[in-house]
Amino acid sequence: MPTGKIKFYNKEKGFGFIIENETASDIFFHCTGLNNRENVPSENDLVSYETVQGKKEGQLKAIKIEITGEAESNHDNARSVYTNSEVSV
């Protein structure tokens, strides 16, 4: 089963794209392809899925999408470094 991460998801329109891990290809998906529609995907969430031929020629569509890991928070890795001259009190 292919794996990847959510590149983009438009909650209002119900579609997005997955970046496939092996090829870095963009795979289209619609919210109807989510196994658990209550779990809204976020950018960088890790997913596994199956693919079928999409409506557009040559385009793959992800189905049976399972979110396998949550997106890393940008705040967890953020660090600020200040010198005495940069900090005013």
C-alpha cells in the first residue's frame, strides 16, 4: 500500500493532494476517499492509501485513505536565539 503525506487539503471544497513517498508525485484525493471522514486531514499528515485511475487521463486518485500520523507542529521545532544586544527590556 503506498504511503505519503498531505500536501494540501481544501476543507470547504473537499479535495486535496498527497505527495507520494516513493516518487514525490502529487496524487489527487476527494474527501469521499477518506476511511474516517470525521478525521479532517491537515498539511503534512502521514497517510496510506490505494490508487485508481482518476477522471483526467494519466491522473491517479487516492482512495481508502488512512491517516497514520499527525503533522509535526512547526512550533515544536522552533527555537529563538537572542544575543544581549537584540533583547531590549
